[in-house]
Amino acid sequence: MNENAIIYARVSSKGDRQSTERQIYDLTRYAASNNMTVVATYEEHISGAKSNKERQALQDCFAFAETGAASCIICSELSR
């Protein structure tokens, strides 16, 4: 059975110092190996000290998930 998934990736630094590229690559491979179709990807560069209300991409991710378009959100670390 194929499952639809949303990827959420976050790094805390803006600019070239950190990138969400590795997280997205790893999660895309994880999804493919677990028979998941990635239907949306949300990424942001924001400090871990910010509240969830201040994380626009996370809020957008949750709103999209609530539409029922995907059954899960995958991320690379629990801290994400």
C-alpha cells in the first residue's frame, strides 16, 4: 500500500553555513524505500529557540497535513 508523506526539514542558520539539502535527500530516499510518495516538502532556516507559532513553514506543513492529502510527516531528527 502506497502512503503519501510530507517532508519537513529545518536548519537553524541562514545562508550557506547550513542546508536542508541532506535532510531532504535522506528523507526522499527513506520515503521511496518505504513505499511512500512525497506530496509536499517544507523547509525553513530558523533558530531552534523560536516557538512553533514563529515557524511559518511548520505551520504551513501542519495545515497541509490537516487537509488529509498525506498520512504522515517525516523528518530526519526528533528535534526537528
